[in-house]
Amino acid sequence: MRAIPALVVLALAASACAPPVAKSGHDAAVPDGTDASSAFDGGPSDVDGGSPDAGEADAGPDFTPVSVSAAVAKVKNLLVGLPPTDAEVEAVVADRAALNGLVAQWMTLPQYNEKLLRFFTTQFQQDQWTFWDLTFQFHGNIPFMNDQRRFVENLQQSFARTALQLIAEGKPFTEVLTTKRLMMTTAVMATYATVDVTHMDDGYNMVDLFQRDQPSQVTVQSAGNIPLQQTTDPLNPYFLVFNAPSIATSYQTGCPYGTLTYPAPASYSAIADLLYGYQPRVPDRPGCFPPLVAAPARYITDADFSDWRMVTVRQPQTAEATTRFYDLLTMRGGQELVLHTPRVGFFTTPAFAARWQTNDSNQHRVVANQTLIVALGKPIGLTNTTQPRSLAALDTAHAGPGTTCYECHQSLDPMRQFFHQSYSYYFGTQDVPEVLAVDGQFAFHGVVGSGSRIEDLGDLLASHPMFGAAWVQKLCTYASSAPCDESDPEFQRLVGVFTESHYNWNALAKALFASPLVTYLQATDSVVGNGQVFPVARRDHLCATLSSRLGIADVCGLNVNTPSFSQVLTTIAGSWPSDQYSRGNESPSLAVTPSTMTRGGMEALCFDLAQKLVDNGTSGYNSADPTASIDKLTGTLMGLTSDRSAGPAAVLLDHYNAALAMGTPPTNPQNKVNAMKSTFVLACLSPYVIGVGQ
Amino acid sequence: MELGRRRLLMNGLFGAGLIGLRSLATGIPASILLNPREALARARRAPDTLPSPTPQYVILSTSGEGDPISCNGPGTYLDSNILHPQQPSMAATALTIGGQSYTAALPWSTLPQTLLDRSCFFHHGTYTVVHSDEEKVQQLNGYSVDNEMLISLLAAQLGPALGTVQSEPIVLGPRNFSEVVVYQKRPQPIVQPSALSLLLSPPSGPLGNLTALRDHDLDRLNALIKSEGTPAQAAFIDRYVQSQAQVRSISDTLLSTLATIRDDGMSSQIKAAVTLIRMNVAPVVSLHIPFGGDNHGDGGLNNEAMQTVSGMASINQLWTLLNTYEMQDRVSFLSFNVFGRTMNRSYGNGRAHNGNHHLAYMFGSQFKGSVIGGVQPMSGDFGATSINSTTGLGVANGGGDVAFGDTLQSMARTFGKGVGVNPTILDQGIRGGKVIGPALTLA
């Protein structure tokens, strides 16, 4: 073993890169993306399509197809968490191609966007960070410290919602790499504007731009109730006079109250702390902590965390002012932010920067590498032999020619320069002339380019031929719980559907969820080679399934604003297997097998649901009517169509009767209730609920 | 009719007949259904793979961030060019390990002498400077057969030997997502300590009284699904049935202890780890004790100093708990990160990654107080020396019979033998390296 040079910091995985995406040999892709039918239409399945036997599907060597009912149930569950109807299964039995239409239909249901929101949040790597991971971007003065959960959720969901909106507008999916329009709430807009009012350089030195460029006195007082319109109007005598009822009376010995004056030039934090932290900062008295301003006296309202709309972020024209970070009235309902700091695509959001923090040693390498993983599905690795046009940005002190690290750094260092030209290591605006003088260089699997703006990186990524395969793989992995074989002709057909539809996401989703890569109705190279995967339902799937089938929005309490239906479910969901990306890895870690913990957790979860739902008057699970309740359990919670519900229903009925018989004393009216609750738990514990594809 | 059915059901539930039926229906051996814990242990234990001499439970601390635990332990104070935090809390302090005098940062001297006497400090390389290689390093960076993680290899042997409920390691969080634990190709979920009680507690009350009946009927459902499914669907059912057998075999005597864990902090993670071992749930519990994190920008090494103090407090807490429950001779500990960190004084602001040096810290009843290997200048910083396997001493410039490139595998083999895994299994599972005898009390 040769000693390796120390001091190198990069997040690379030297994993094998995908073979070039071959053009599909099938002709089924439809360019406009509106009818991307399966390549298997008209194939052997159609010959048997009229067969009344729902259990038959297409076998191949070393391949056992699943039943049509199971396949339809799986696809609908993956898309929206709902059970299939008899008519839907019968339609697919009659004509396998009917699945394409059903998928398109299910994609119009509201549950689809809810699932896609979580999928995109994970795939764009906007999650898996906590409030304090924003510290460096905000120089320790993070807004909404007293409203952390919904603030973090807003930031984590912002780009996923952007992707959903772009899809809804019919934009090519490549716009996720180039968009300067982002879905924001007023709280998110305020966050972008606040971070933009400070400038942090590579040495983590901060300049308060408000203090420097708009020297002003700020007053915080408790006596009056100055309307925000007057507070933000430079011509009004109450300009920058803010209300804080919480300092009306003495709150701490020796600390000022009533009125706090911040002489010019006041720091931006005098305002931001009150507006977005709900707590005035006492000038020059670091030991004084006034009480939080209570709602509804806060400037930020609940609606400011939910008023999502597309907001265009642009940089100022010459002599144009940027958006004032305290001008909530303009931001509310506004659709534009003028900021010093450029923002484009998924890779410049505060959430992505919080997830992949850089520093003066890492020097944006991790951000650049993770950007490649999200956009193109591969990290920098030894298989990338494309040479950049210039090595001016190569850090030879860390990875000089001839060292082990050089092979990767020669690509990575020039590429991270796209970030460094636009941002300091702490996402401040880059203004060092020597840094600005060196262009970013892109050299990745056959594509070479250069540029001086972060937008140039987005354009290069959007035009890269690996983009299509990367996103087919992400969706395929999500749907089948294992990476799909990219050399499989069916995989390549899906890539063709996506690229030839001008990256129409709906065309891809429609084709993929009807594909035998997901349904296992027909042999594919992937399935024959790697086997079928029937996983335990990971968190996003399980919670969506339970929510949809029980008719309880966000039953697991994953959303901050959802009133907790069950603390038990929320706690268990927090430890349930979920899709997770780790640094440098192109595939998420997917726990797929049942374990002691999942079995135990599922039991606790089902118990809690049974206690809350049976005989609650609205759920339909009624101990006085076991027959109807069991019908509902099999048809709704277990998601079984009538062609395969009889056996499970008999088991449930047996269980109900046996449990009833075990009740003591026999005349106890509670026996029926307990028997129905136990029957509910049994149905809930069935593999139809805890598993995907059963 | 109902009474007759009830009698039949009760007889069946608690009699051999239904066990046989359940076994037939599910494919799970009757012995497992009758007594899951003993049967699972017995089934897994093959005579030729019996660990020798005494199988240990393992608590693994690992960091994908590459915490600087490597930089201030015994063996890192011999070269004056090695940078150490200058805070008083990290003052160079003499301590005795295996009868020899060493210098280490003050927090290491807070460990009781009884613990130091069974502590091995093993200097080795991990051969990578890449964060995302955490998983690969745990797989010994290509030196484990089938890329099995070291703790997976150990757990597969120790689980049956200890008769644990499951052989899969339990992975406690919160933790960095790169610190995934994969057991026999299956990523294991990250479990929050505060959720353990909910996850493992058996049903109670009237519905709890119906558990056996429900398990029986779930077996029927499973059998029905299995009979109609593909082989892959059936394989899922088999694992699901096995998980039910596992959860039913958990002792409930310590669940009240788990119920007292209300947060997911470090102290709670340690308490959870010890409790899970006392409950015999798993042979290996993985956690992450912070020792300074990815401290590139740690000016003055302040965070390193602070977290070395808190990290050592966590190890002391673990040791205290093990002694309280008389588990100190049955549980071994290993700290094994993705890489060490640079130690050269000239580097300055914080520390960068160092694949040439890592200090594995291990303790257990079958380890001797020892410092294995050492450090030497390497590639502009410091790296692990080769090792004389007879003395355990580091040999600079490659003179030892264990070359630098075999030090990672040797650390793994040594730990494996120290926790009671049969050397034959280690030979089969790890390519290269040697057991370093002076680290062990074993022959």
C-alpha cells in the first residue's frame, strides 16, 4: 500500500460511471410526451390481454411475473398511496396498455404531488440538515430562531415546490438547473433578503451592507402601534420605528425597556432580530434578553409561511437598490427579489448550502460534486477522463500533478470555480478580483465548457447528455427500491421517452410507472439480472399509504403545520427507514428488509391507529358491523381488489370471531370493540401495508 | 359452535399442533416458533464457527466526519512537530498503559486505570481522505471478503454465539447519513433512542392479551400471500415472519429502562446501547461519539478540545454503566472512523483529512493495555508506521513485519479476535494483516 498524500479534502466516490445512454431500439416514445405508452404495448401481453385470468402475466427465463392485481396495486400505491378499484384491475387484465392511462389519471390526484414533493426534496438534496447548519451562511445570526421548524421546512421544500411548479407549467425538467424563479413564501423571501444584506468573504469576515450603505437610526418602541407601511416608508416620520409590545415593562433588572434606540448607522440585526426573531436586540447590552413579541403582535404572520408563489430572483441593474430586507409589505404578494447574490437552480439554495457546507479547505468542492450527483447522477471519479480547457483553478498545493488526488482534482477544482467566482465559502457574493479573474471550467464525461457565472454551470449541466439517464435512474430507484440497470433496453427506452419529450417530467413518470421495471409484469434485463425487489415500505411510502387509505391528511405528522394526529406515529416515523443520500454517493441508502425494529414499530403504530379509529364514529371501522368493517379493511387499508380479498377477509373474520370468543366475561360489551380493534391491528400489520408490491 | 371453535383455537394456539401448522404455513421451523430466542441462537451456531474464547458484545463508535480523536492519544506526543490543542483542558499528561508510561491529552487520563489496563490504542491507516468512503473503510477499504463491513462480519458470528434476538447491528442516531451500517448487504435503519421503547414494547391491555391470536392469524395471512406470490415476494414474507419471531423474543424486563430515555443526546445513546445489550437484542450497537467533527476551520482547535473532553466523558459514562450492570467483561468497544486528521504543526487553521493515520481506540476484557504501532512523518504530514507483530511496537520506515498497507486489516483482525471471533472466520473474511498478539490477553 502506497502512502497517500494527506490534506486532501473532497467528497468523491470513485464509482463506476454509467455507460453512454444508447438510443432506444423501441419506437414507442412519443415526442410530445403526452402518450408515452409502454414499449411493451402490442407485445406478448396484448395477445393475452383479453384473458379473464387476472393472475396471468408474462413470464420469461428465470422470471416469475407478479399478478396483475398486485402490479396495479403497487403502482397506484407508489403514486398516490390509494388502493386500486376492481374496475382498474379489470381494465389492465383486459388490456395491459390500460395501465398507461390509469397512471396518467392517478397523477392528477392531489396525493401525487404530495408524494412528489417529498421525492424532490430528497432528490434535490435539500433535506437532512437542521436549523443550526445555517450558521455559516448567516454568520450565526439566523432568522426565525424562534420559529425553527416551519422555517426549516419552508427552506427544505422551496426547491421541490419549484420543480412541481415548473412541471405544472409544462417546462422542460432541465429548468431545475437554470431557473431563477423559485417557489417562496414571504418568510423565505425575507430570508433571502436578510442573508443578502450581509457580505461574508472567504475569511468569514462580515460586512453589514445595511449599516454601510443605508446609515440609519432604528427605534424599537412599545408605546404606539406604527403601521408597517409607515415604518418602511423613508418619507414617513416613523420610518424604521418598529413596535415591540414585549418591552413595555421591565423584564430584567438594569435592562432598558419602553423604547430602544439604535443610533445611526444601526446594524441590520436591530431590525432582523425583531422582525424575524420576534425578540428585540438591546443595543450594547448583550446580557439583556427582552421577552419575545407574542403573536399576533409579531410582524410575521402564519400566512407568511404558507403563501407559496414563484418569485424571480435577479441582480440589480446599475444604481438599482436591492430588495429591502425589512420591507415585508412589498415582499408579501411580490414576485420578485432583487439581490446582490445570484441564485439559480437547485444548487444555490440556502437549503443545499446548509446540507453541503463548505469551508476554506474544502473550497466548494463538496458543493460542486454534490451538484453533479443531483444533476447528472455521477460524482467526479476516476472514470471521468475529460480534460478541462484550463487548470488555472487547480489547487496544486493539495493535488499536484503526479499525486493520487490529481486525477479527480484536475476536473473538480476547475469546476468548483463556478461556485467560487459567484460566492465566498459562506455564500456571500464573491468580490475578490483574483478569484473573479479565473473562470470556471467544466469537463465531465465528454462535455467541456467554461464560464464566469454560476448560471453558466446550470446551462452546461442542462445540456449534458447524462441528465436524462440520471433522472430516470432516480425515479426508477425510488419506484423499484433498487438501482435499475442502465444498460437494460427498457431503461434506455425510458431515457428516450424523457429526452425526446424535451424532458417532460410527466411523460417520464407516466412511462416509468407503467414500465415492467416497476410492475414486474414482464421480464426485463434488470429484473432478470438483479431480481425483483419487494421492500418494506419506507417512511414516505408508508405514511402516504396510511394517510390516503385512512383519509387522514399527513397521518404521520411529517409536515410542521399538521396538527398531530398521533404522537406515537410521529415518533415512530422519525425512526422509520427513509431514503437517505450520503456525501459522494450517487444512490440513496435504501433499507428494504423488515427488521425487529420495523416489526415492533409497526405493531405500536397499528395499535395506536386502532385505538383512535375503531368506533370513532367517522372512520367506518365499527365494532357493531364487523362484516362491513372487514370489507373496508381489506378493500381500503390492505388495498385488495375483490379478486384476491376473499382469503384475507376470511382470516380477518376468523380473527374477529376468535377474539370475540376470548373476551371475558362473554357478556362484556367491550369484547366486540376489542375484537374489532385487534382485527384492525391484524389488517394493518399485514404485508399489504408494511410492504410495497405484495 | 363458537365455544367449540374457541376451545380448538386455544388448544391450537398453545399446543404443538398449531405450531406445526404455523411452521408449515410460514416455512419457519417449529423450534423458532416455540422458543424464538433459543432456537435462533441454536440454529445459527455451527460447531466449526464457534467463537473462541469468549464472545463479546460490541459497541462501535464511528464518524464519517473523521473526528480528530486520532490526534491526541498515546503515541502522538513523541514528535514535537505534532500539533495538539493548547487549552489547559488538553494539557499533555502522563498515563500508564500496560505498565508503560505514555503521554496523551489530559482527557485520556480521566479514564480509570482499570479501563486503561484493558485499552488498546492502535495506530493504522485507513487509506482514504474521502468522507464518502466511510462505508468503504468500514468494509476495510477493499480488504474484507465480499466487501462486508467489519462489524457485519463480527455481528454475524457474535449474534448466534450470544443468542441475541437479531444478528443485525442496531444503529443509533441521530448521525451523519454517511455513517450507514450495512449488514450482509442490507442497510440498517437509524433508530432514535427516544423511540426504542415504542419500537420494542409488546402490546398491553386487552389488545395485548390477543397478541398470540393475532400472531397466529398474521401467520395465516402471510402463508396465504406467500402461496400466491413470486419467490421474491415470498422472500419478503419470510423475513417479515422472522422479524415477528425476533420481536416476540425480546425480554420485557428492561423495557421500563428504555422508556426512561426521552431524548436522543449522547448520554441517551449510551444508555440505550447498554440497555439493548442487556436485553440481548443485538450483538453490536453502533453510535457516534463526537470528538471534534470535520474540523478544518477549527481555529485554535477549540472545538476539538471541547469535544475531546465531552467525548471522554461519554466513554467514562459507558464504562460506569457497564460496571454498574456487571457487563464490563462482556462488552468491548471500538472507535473506528473514516480517517484520521493531519497533525503537522505547520498546517494551521484546524485539521484536514489524513488517510495515512488513524488511531483506533478499543477496550474490552480480552484486550491488554497497549499502544500498537506508532506515527512517523509521511507525505508532508504524519502516517502510521509499520508494526512488529511480536512486540506490537511501531517500526519506522517499513521495517516491521506488518507493513503500513496491512495495518488497517491488522487492526480489524486484532479487534475481531479480541471480541471472540474465531481466527478462522477472520482469515476467511479479511484479506491480509495479522492479529497483533501484544494487544490481547488471549494466546
